[in-house]
Amino acid sequence: MNIEKNLASRVKEAVKNHYDVELENFEFQPTRKDFEGDITLVVFPMLKQVKTNPAKLAETIGNYLQEEVKEVARFNVVQGFLNIVISDDYYIEFFNEIREREDFGILLPQSDASGIMVEYSSPNTNKPLHLGHIRNNLLGYSVSEILKAAGNEVYKVQVINDRGIHICKSMVAWQKFGNGETPESTGLKGDKLVGIYYVKFDQEYKKEIAQLQEAGKSEDEAKAEAPIFVEAQEMLRKWEANDPEVVKLWSTMNQWVYDGFDKTYDALGVDFDKNYYESETYLLGKDNVQKGLEDGVFFKKEDGSVWIDLSDEGLDEKIVLRSDGTAVYMTQDIGTAIQRFADFDINQMVYTVGNEQEYHFKVLFLILKKLGYDWADALYHLSYGMVDLPSGKMKSREGTVVDADDLIKEMAETAKSISEELGKLDGYSETEKEELYRIIGLGALKYYILKVDPRKRILFNPEESVDFQGNTGPFIQYTYARIQSILRKADFDTSADLSTDFKFHEKEKELIKQIQLFPETIGLAAENHSPALIANYTYELVKSFNSFYQNVPILGVEDEAEKVFRVQLSAVVANVIKSGFKLLGIEVPERM
């Protein structure tokens, strides 16, 4: 029952009937709090089509709506704005319709639903996941859940970058300095162990470069001739030649990393429907390039390398095959995209990748379009900003990253110290406390990152995120727990429908109007690939509930119908908070 859609068609009717004009564009907005009304029609833009006085136009439309739309109780005109008052009957009917629906706002996959693939995470197997990966994972997972809630079939995938010089560097360093140690022998997660040797390689590489420069080599010569780097290159050549010993070591160390990643994903609460591995996809795309060459999409230079000229699109020339016939990343991405559309029944794909890759994806999408794939128009780069710390930028090779596992643990510790200061956990067992610290800490981390528009850079402050006041995860979780406490105390029958003669308190009506926005917000968040819209909607709902809670007695009100309704209203708010946070991958505690 969408009142705005109904009003929109009636506004067009009114203008057509009175002015014989087919109205094109007009705008509704919530009525400002200092005026009477629920929905406001902005009349000024209509004057481009309807040549009349704005107040007269507003009055004409208002009278028509009041006569033709039963939900319109009355209206008032303030300058060029038509403020429309919606009848309580409409809100009563809406509330009775949704109050027991736990799935309110969530659409089941439609019969004609789009199949959408969302790629996220896609780490390298030479280091553990870090804070940058956390933003990537949280965004990709949440966008997947939001797209599902908007009625789409969604497939979550990652490409694990498990080949190339980076993993060979870790392998060489482990061979030279590892003394056969394993995750079992060290007690370390496998991704952390491999990451230690990636950092170790860089340290040794720098020493060798310095020694060669002291012996008279230029910096470029020293970098190319450093023995440890030459070993890594040779190992990569052996891997590509399928050398049994190298492949065995590569398989062993990669498995350590996969196992480590799985533990981090589990702790973070994200999952995937399918893993793609670069070791299996890196040869994809070469056939597609060859066909594109034959069709005139690509051209060959004198050295035998293959390129595409995108200067007509405002870009430049881009290589797609080296002169020796080997692939570049673009080649693989072309082939992998085509393979995915063959593997899954999809017609859209979302790539969750940092904004430093914006140019790459513009080129990729253009190439696929030129190769004749119509679905290229439905490819989307979910471009996000970097995550900085108060101490500055992270660097993997130097080992100065914020490890994802350490951060998750630190968030729980921060939640513990703040909760203990506030003295909120009397009567909890130690097990219950630890679980609550995990839920609060992880919720704080996820909300802090997801409430920001994906395109913006974030300065992440762990302590600021675990605050029980303001626009934070714990503040919203605390409100949810407060409502659960109210519901536990409501030891009376709350099953009755709201009667048609019920009169709302203004705070109740404000809250219902905020609840009504949830389905629309999911749709907008899906359309814009932005969990921030869900996060900030949920915060606004919680602010509205807390204003209601502070101004209107719930269990203490004498009128039985009012008491039942206010408990029901609180339960609906709690359900919407829970649903909204689920779309963000955040749990809500029953007590706090």
C-alpha cells in the first residue's frame, strides 16, 4: 500500500483535468516538522509546464486529492508547497498489515529476478587479511545481502590470487629460513606464518640490494640481480613448467593460507558460494583475445604484442597480450568474466575492488562490450576508498598492516573495557560476557565501516566505534536490547489488532512513518550498492524510537489499547532494527 504512488497518479490526474497538461516531473518530500502534514508536494517545478500562480495550483491539486483519495484527510498550502495530511486510518491499516511480519521490507526472489554475482575479498596468498580486506569483505557481503533482500538471486564469489611472484617470494624465504616449521609446529594460523616469510623476503631483498649497490651496481641493476629475487623468478618459471617439487610446496603453503582465511571469514561472518583460483583462471582470456584480434577489436604491434585502442572513448591504448604471447591481468579478467556468465545464470556482476582500480574496470567493461557481450552494460565496479589509521597508511611488505584477526580480537577487548566501565553486565556469566563482547565489538567495527558511503576514505578509530552514544553499532544494539527488555516485561496479551478509531500520539505516528521507509530504503541501497543507506536509516529509526520512549509511557500507560499498541510498535521497531542489521552482517543481543 504505497501512498506516494497513489498520490503521484492522482496529482497527474488533477493537472490533466484542470490544466490539460501531461505532468512530467514533480517531487514529494516529508513535511517539515514546523508545518502540519505528512507528505509535501513541491509545486514550483511544475510551473515550467503549468502557467499559473503556485498557490492556486497547490490549492487546486489539494482539493482534488481530498475529494479523490480517501487517505487524504486535509491539506494546507504554504507558499509553493502543498502539505498533505494523511488520515490515521491509513496508518492503522498499514500497522495492522505489517505488525506480525518478521520479513517486513524483505522481498523473496522474484520469478523474473536478476541473477547477480558479487565478487569480493579476492586476497593474495602471501599474507593474512588486513583492515583493507575487512572493508572489502564487509561491503561485498552486505551488498550481496541487500541485493537479495531486494528480490534478486545473488551469488557470492572470490578470486584467490594464489599464483605469481608474490607467493614465490614467501616460498623462497620459507625454504631458506623456515627450518621446516608449519602452522602446527608454531601454533600460528597458516596465513600468518606465510605472511611472516613474505616480510622476511623483503627484508633480505633490501639487504642484498644495498650490498650490490655498494659493489657498484645501479639501483635498477641491484634490484634485478639480487640473488633472492632471482631465486623467486626461477621458482615462478618452475611452477609454470609444472615442476613437481615446486608445485608440491606451493600447494602445501597455499593450503595453510586457505585454512587461515577460512577462520578469518568465519570470525568476520562472511561466506562465498564459489571460490575461483587465479592458478586455474590465469590462462583464460587468450582465446577471446585471439577472436577479438580476428574481428578487428584488437590490433597487433610490430613486436607481436596485442592492444586495444580506446582513445575514441577518452582513454588510451591498453595491452591485452605481451609480445611473447603471455597474458596480462586484463586478459585474465576478460576470460574470467566470460567464464562466470557461463558458470552461473546471471545477467549482472558487481566487482568489490578499491578505487585505485577504477581505470582498470572502465577498460575491462569497454573491452567486453566491444567483444559483443551485451551483459557488459550490467557490470558494476563497487569502488571504495581506502581505510587509514590515526598512525597512517598500511604497508604489507614492511609488516605494518593491521591484521584482521588482531583487529577483531581488539574490538572485543575494547567492548569489554567500555562495558566494564559502564557497569552494564551484572548477572552475566563469563561465557555470556565473552559472547556479548564479541557481538558488540564486531558490530561496532562493521557499523563504523558500513555507515560511510563506500566511495569515501575512512579514518578508522577503534575506540570511537565502540561508543554507546551517537551513530554507532553499540548504540543501536543497546536500543534493540532495551526493546527486548520491554517485551519480556509485557506479560499480557498483545495480539489484538489496532482498532480503527485509535488516535495516535505524534511520536507514535513519527515512528510508523519511519518504519514505512524501510522497504524503500532497501530498494535504494540495492540500486546504489550502498550499505550506508541501511546503516543510517537504522540509526534514524533508533533516534525516533528513543524520542518516543522518552516522551511516551509504554508499560506504564493506563489505557489498555494504548499499552498493547505501544508494545506492538516497540516489537516492530526491534524487528526492523534486527532486519536492517542482518543486511549489514551485524548481530543484535537480546540483553545488554
